[in-house]
Amino acid sequence: MTNKLSIKLVNKGDEAELLMKGELDMQTVTEVEEYLEEVSDRFDHLVLNMEELTYISSAGLRVLKHIHIKMNKRGGMLLLKNVSQNIMEVFAITGFSGLLNFATES
């Protein structure tokens, strides 16, 4: 990825966990979208671990919505986990908290 964002893939069989670190913004969104497109073709389920994601722009939201819809059409799932309070507020304000799937804290 770029200096502003890194993604590490952890292969868990039919599920991929993507560890995201940095900022998902206009500078990183094109590369992230291409990567998520490729990974979503290889796995039934994607888990985006956002513990170290510090920022998401509207362009990043658009990509997540697109991948969410793509996975649902195929019978798969996009799941977001370890979302910071600041980023969760962005999801809530934009209505994405009712659209996307979030892991519940145990």
C-alpha cells in the first residue's frame, strides 16, 4: 500500500482478515479499492480489522459500501471489527452504521 495506509492479509480458509493501519482517504482509496476487489474475489468472507485505522473519508465509505454489496450478492459477508469511536461516529452520522455489519464486542 502507501505510507499513509497499510493492509496485512491473514488467510483463515474461506475468510480473510485484513488488518488496516493508517488513513483511508482520497490518496489511498484507489489502491485500497483495487486490493479489496481482488481479495473479495478470493474469499467468501472479509473481516476488516480497523483497530489501527485512524481516518476514513467519504471516498473510503463508498468503497466499503461497494464491497459490502458485492459480497452480499455472492452470499458472502463484509464484517468490520475493532472500529474506533471516532470512525464509528462517522458511520453513525452517514447512516452506514445501519448498512454495514459490525462485530459485537465480547
